[in-house]
Amino acid sequence: MNLKKLFVILSLLAMPFVFSACMSTERAGKKHTIVLGGLYEHREGSYKPVNRTSLPVSRSEFDPAAPYSGNNTTFLWGLFTYYDY
């Protein structure tokens, strides 16, 4: 097996481990968590506008009497958005 093929195979085997990272940051008491490069993303207290290309679901549709928290959760790189504001 030549060196180029070995490098390609090792790169393909390492790719899931590189992109499977989970990152969580906290600034000013608000958490921001990203899993698998955006497969799942959660922001606390963001009040960020929902993207037009997303399929939004509001918490007020399920529980209209609950207080707002400003949390925003996206799935599948922003295809689905669940927000609470």
C-alpha cells in the first residue's frame, strides 16, 4: 500500500473523531453548547431571531402560561429551531 492511500484511509478514519467534539462556553452567566459542529446547539438567554430557513417551534405553543427564558435550541445545523421567547 503506498503512502498516499494510507494517508487517505487514516484521514477518513480520523474524521468522525475530529468533528464529534462538544463545545460549551459561558459568558455573562449564559451558556452556549455546540455538539457535532452544529448538529445540536443550545443557547441560554440569547433572544436571537429565528432564521427564516429554519422550521421554528415556540414553547408558547405547548405552554402559553410559562415565563420566557430566552433559550434557543437548534437541531440539524439550524433546520429545526425550538425557542422560548
